[in-house]
Amino acid sequence: MNTPLPTTVPDVAQPRTSMDELMLAMDIVDTLRHEQSLIERELASEQRDDAFIERVQQIYASQGIEVSDALVRQGVEALKHDRFAYTPPERTLQVRLAEVWVDRWRWLKRSLIAAGVALAGTLIVVVPNRFLAQRDYAAYVDSVQSLQQRAQRLSSQFGNLSVFPRGWAVDAPRSVAPHLAGLGAELERAQSDSVPQLASTGALSPADGDQFAADPEAQYAQLAPVRDGLDVVQQRLSAVEQRVKAGERLMLAAHRFEAAAARLGTIAVAEGAAMKIAETRDRASAALAAADDTAAAGAVAQFEQFVTLLDLSYTLRIVNRSNVQSGVWRYHEDAPGGKNYYLVVEPMDANGNAVTLPVTNEETQRTETVSLFAVRVPQSEYERVKADKIDNGLIDDAVVGEKRRGEIDVEYRVAVAGGAITEW
């Protein structure tokens, strides 16, 4: 006779089963779930309960596990009542918060990864962009300040140049005074014409960072006309500066010319030198009148040399002291006998002091200012002086020539061949 299955699972008042039996019952339920089609077919017939229990026992027996009828019946009954089935709780807010709390470490890891990615993006994109923006703004501010400093330099240069016209107004020689007055007026006009550009640059101030960031090109575009205006001022200043400096050189040359002319007035010029000195003076005067500072500087220097030469008076004497040669000779292909002969001389003033003279070396063609040089003489004159010195160790007649004040050339007392050397 078939034993009917219990209708309910034993409650807590019933005798407790052992843990092994409970675990086995749970396994039976799990096995029955995997054999759902078998269960549905077998349980549909109430007359086959014993056969079904036997089949379940056979399944476990094949695995070496022995189960009792009562345990199988409990498993079947538990399956009917979903005793060991998991029913998910309702998806309430509390359930969701509990799930988040359970998975908090996984969420923390994900949050850290997301924060790291965001930080990396900031470092890669935002920080460089901010640095570039700051660098661009700093360059813009530097451009503004550079324009302001340039305007200040230009203004200072105008101020420095204005010193020259003030000096010209006081002591410019009459020969160049009209020209210098015109240069002063030209400088004043150039400075006046530059006031608007310099003033606008002085009032210039850089835009703030937000304005620059909004439209950098527009801010730079505002600097362009200021820069162009300063370029015009620079060109104007450079042109007038060259002319003012040339005017200063011209004034200095005029002062030197007047000083040399005054000195010339104290000299009784010999007839033979009068024409030559007059030509030199006229050349310098014409250069000054033409306001040609370069030509005037050269002509005035030549005029000064002639006046200095006219003012000199000295005697050329053969050197007659120990450790200094009194005469030398040099090989020369074109000279008679292949040699040139020289007497070593020194110019001495009336007080016995050495005088320095500009002498052109015929071998090097360089003009040097020296107090000892050698004049070329014929071999016969050289031999005469040589014999005089050998006779008693002294040169009895050591005077070679004399240069008088007011004359240009030396009046020689011995025969000379022309030319001189400054080293031997």
C-alpha cells in the first residue's frame, strides 16, 4: 500500500533532523530541480509515488549514497513548497542601498579609477592649456611694456640731442652758425611731430587676462598702429640724429680752424710759403661754408699741420753720441752701386730740446711722428762725415740744416738726395 506524502514540512516542534540529513535533503531538492521534466511527469500520477521515490533512491545509489524513503519524501515536499528555493527580495531603496554597501569596495575601486582618469585628463589637457594661456598673456604684456619702454628711449634720445643746439646757440663760429641754427630748428620739428605717437604709447595699458583670452588677435591688432607709429618716430629720429652729429663735428672743425687761423696771424710767413698756406686755408674755409663735415675735418687738419710746421724752428743735427749710429746704408737695386746712404739726424730747438716731426718713411710709405730719423745723402757726403768721426771720434760740423719759423722747408747745409727713413 502506498504511503501518502506528508502535506507539510515538519515544523520546529517536530524532532530535529541531523545536519547530514538536512544537507542531503537540500541536495535531493537540487537534484529534483534539475530533473524538472521528470518531476512534472511523475508527480502528475499519485499512484506512482513509491516508484518515483525508488527511482530517486536509485539515482543516489548510483553515486554510492543511501537515502531513506522519508528523506526523499521530505525533499519532494520541500520542492513543492519552495522551501530551499531562493526568492529575491523586492527592489526597494533599502535593498539597493544594502547592495551598494555590500559592493562598496568595488564601487570605491571604480570611483578611484574614474577620479584618476579625470585627474589625468586635467593634467594632460587643462593644465597645459592654462599654462599656454598664461604664457601667451605674459608675451602680450611684454609686448605692451616693450612698446612703452621703446617710446621712453626715443623720448630720451630726443632730449639728449637737444643739448647740441643749445650749445650751438652760445658759441657756434659765424662760419657755420646759420647751418647749425637750421639743424636746431629741424630737430625741434622732428621732436614736435613725434609727440602724438610718443604720448599715445605712454597712455597704452595692457588688457586684462579675460579680455585677452576672449580675443587675443584683437588685442594684438590694437598694438600694430602703435608699433608702426614708433617705427616712424625711429626713422625720423635716426635721420635728424645723423645730421645733428654731423653738425657737431662741423662746429668742432670750425673751432679748430679759427684757432689755427689765429695762430697763423702771429707768424711772419715767408714769401715762399704764403701761397701754399693760403691754398690750404681757403680749402678748409670752403668746406666749412659748404657744411661738409667730412671734407672740413680733413681740410682743417691739413691747415693745422701747415700752421704747426710754420710755427716751428729747429736745427737738424747729426747724432753724435755713444751707442747711436751717425750714419747707415741700405741695399737698394736702383741706387748707384746698389746702396743708399743716410745720415742719422735729430731736430733740436733753440733750447736744445728734441722736436718731434711727421716724417714719411720712403721704404714703407708710412708717416710717423718721430724725433730721430735718417736723411738720404750722396755717398760722398756719407763718406765725409764718416771720415770726420773716425778722425777724433767726434763730428766737428754736425749741423745738416736749419728750419726757420715762418718757413715750411728745411734749408740744408749739406747735399741731400731726398727721402728719409724712420727705422734701420
